[in-house]
Amino acid sequence: MRKVIVNLSRWDKRLFEKALSMGFTAFVVPDPKNVEKTEGLALYIPESDRIKLVEKENLVDIPKISIKTPADIEKVVAMARAGAREIHVTTSDWRIIPLENLIAMKAGLETSIIAEADSPADVELLFGILEKGVDGVSVRVGSESDLHLLKDIARAPSMLTLQYATVEEVKDVGLGDRACIDTVTMMGLGEGVLVGSMAGMFFLIHNESVGSSFTSPRPFRVNAGAIHSYILMPDGTTRYLSELSSGDRVLLVDSGGRTRLTSVGRVKIEKRPLRVVKARVDSWLGAATVQNAETIRFISENNRLIPVTELSKGDRILVHTSEQKGRHFGMAVDETVVER
């Protein structure tokens, strides 16, 4: 996982304690004396032209370079070639191109490049540059909502492993409540969310970017399934579809396993006819209960979209499997749990 440093150079003990409870372990602090227990933490002290890393009772100099010209990039690369283990960088008005050039020039070197970000909203961009991103970020936070957003972005995987499950049963189960997730993002072909009735298997449910003679395309929407269903979240936890609401961050996944984040604009829960799909990967049997309608599509081999109305036994559809088959309040747990 890439390094995320919570910048609390404007000290706020309440935010520090909240960040600790959320699992963050690296911080910029004005004075290490602000922190009572330092074991297991990486503490950085800011100075004008460098950062000092607290290591036991010593302070280690970490270079900090402001990238304004191509010569500054060359300076960073020279430091990396000389064996610097970590370099913090800032950029001016031009942000993306300088970092793209730096990442390309640093390829193959062990040095970690830590980019400074003014807000959590910048982090997703910094982690996505050249599809590799920087090695870490130092992010200013000013509220608990900043920390929650930072947690979602930092823990979201850039890739997930998908595989084909073989459909064993498709059965109508009558009326029930299903949830449509209307996001704030235009999704593309092959993209959707991971949903399932069991914590060990999540089905890739496609978005509604494919229209028909009866419906207009709605590429911002995924008709995700029955309200009891788990949806895989950016930090690896799950939520019930019934729990989602406007402003929540959710994980989008495409047929190649690539991921990105989006926000929920609205969740629509309505009564509709439902159909359960059961599929198997080796010894694992999973299920998804979705609306029985032509606009709900699974993804088969060669990126072929199959509506649930046409799905049949023997079809192969994309799923994500999890070794942790138990969930406690959405968190994976290693215990004996039977779901069927």
C-alpha cells in the first residue's frame, strides 16, 4: 500500500486521535512532544527546505524539493540515483506534467517520491498519474470528513482480481426491494460495482450505459440488486445496499479489474420482481439477487454483456472472490461463518 501521511502541522489533537483510530500511522506534526505514544508511528517535522523524520531518538533529514523547472526534476532524480530513500516534492501551478516526467525518469529506482497535497481530493489524482502514481502523499486535513475521504482513497485497491464463475441456477423469487445506485460519474463499457449475497463472492453488475429502443442510456446508474446485498467498498469493507445514501464513496470496477472511486448521488429503493443467480468458482458458491429486467447485465467472456433475463445455467460471468468469507459490521473476519 502506498504511504499516506496525515499533515497536522497545524496541530489538532482531536483530529490526530481520530486519525489513529482509523488506522493512519504516519503524521506531520509541529513537535513530536505533541504525541504521547510514538511506537509504531512515523512522525515527520516540517522545516523550510526539508522534512525531519523521527527515528527512535534521532532526527533523519528527508529532502524536500519544490518543482518549478525541469532542472528541479533532474535534481530529484540525481538524489534518487545517489540513494535517497525518500524525497518530498511540491509543485506549483503546473502539477501533472512535472510529476509525470519525474515518475517516468525515476523508473527502476528505489527512492519513494512523496507528493504534498492540499486536500484529500488531490490524492486520487496523484495516485493515478501515469497509471502508477507517486509512492506516497502528505495531505493536509482540517476535519473528520477529510479523514474519511482520505481513508477511502488511500485504501482503495488500484486493481482487483476477477475470474469467471459458472452459473448453476437462475430462479425467480417474486417481489422485493431493490436498490439503484445513481453515481456522479459517467461509467464506460465493462464498468460497474461488485455485489453479492455472500461475503466470499461478489458479482460484477454492469452499469446502464447501454440503452435500447425502450430505454435511454443512463451511464451514471447501476441497478445493483436486492437491498440485503453486500457491496464491496473502497476500503475493502462491505455495506448493505440499503445503507448507502448520497455522498457515500463507492468503488467502481471494470472487466479488467481496474478500479476507481465515485460518490453516490442518490439511491433509489423500489419494489420490483427479483431473480436470484447462483454461480460457482471451484468449491465456492455465490449468489446475487437482482431485479428481473433486461437492463440488469452481467459480464461474460470477451466482455459480452448478458442481461439477467437471458442468463442460463452454464454461462460464465465475472466475479471477485474473497478469502475472508465472514463479515462483522462490514469488516472481514477470520471465523467460521456459513452463508447460503
